[in-house]
Amino acid sequence: PYYVDLNQNLFLQASLHSSDPNLVVFVDTCVASPDPSNFRTLTYELIRSGCVKDPTYSSYYSPYSDVARFSFNSFSFINRYPSVYLQCELVVCRYNDYSSRCYQGCVSRFKRNAGS
């Protein structure tokens, strides 16, 4: 565990370890939960499909394409939950493949109209 005070800036970094130098990593989704085995019932979204959901979430420049850096302010789930667990989904793409998910940024999905 990593112990922090509430509202403290947390800086995270995800690194891809591969012998292929032509890969890039992208933070697609990060969800927090008070239960490490359940990320569906009580959750809080920091970023979803590349779209920032938490106002304290920030992504940072990295000089390395295989490293993603981001931060957010620490928080808690009401007083009865002592811990917060984070689950992130990252996408790995080919460097300079601008049609790949890594280069699309925020992707909001719209439902189609099922009317006449």
C-alpha cells in the first residue's frame, strides 16, 4: 500500500517493457474502487475511453513513447472505506500509427437513434 493524505497530488507512471522500440503506450481508462476485487459496483472514474472524468486528472509529457505519466488528487470513498484501489487500462500501439487508438484521444460513444 501507498499511504497519502487526502487531496495530495499523486503522480503515476506506466512503463512498457518491450524489445520493440516502435511502440507507444496510452492511458485509456482508470477507475477507482474501495474493493480490490470489484470495479463495477462502487466506482469512481478518473478517465474513460481517453476522456477525462475527474477535474484533478492530468496527463504529462514523457520523452519516451513507451512511458505514460499522469496525476490526480487523492480522495476517499466515504469514511467507511479505508482504501482506494486503482485499475487502469492502457493501450499499446505502433509509434506514428495515427489511425490507432493511441492517437485518437477522447472517444465518446454515442447511441444511435432507433426511431422510424
